[in-house]
Amino acid sequence: DLYAEAAGLRVMRIVTISESGNYSPSPMPMARMQEAKMADAVSTPMAGGEVGYSTTVNVVFELGQ
């Protein structure tokens, strides 16, 4: 709205919204089964931490008077 008002216009509606980002696909079920078998056999300690994720959102607006 800020940029539209600066141009003497107003936002009429959103035309499109698209999103893109980097992500990892879900593991295959077979890999999960193998992990479950391994988890039963040995306990593996997990260290705490952070996971980063980034995304880009593009929005196209229709402007009018």
C-alpha cells in the first residue's frame, strides 16, 4: 500500500502469489524402515542446534485509481 499510495494509486487485488525456497524432499519409506531397525538396536545421541530455511514470496498486485 505504501508504494501504491506514493504513486497516487491503490491496491485493487492480489493477482498471483508464488513461493520458492530451498528444502529437502521427504525421506523414502524404505529409509525410514531402516532407521527404525537401527534405532531399536542402538541409541544415537542427537545434538541440539538450529536449522536454517529461506524462501522467496512473490506477489503481483493489480493497482488502480
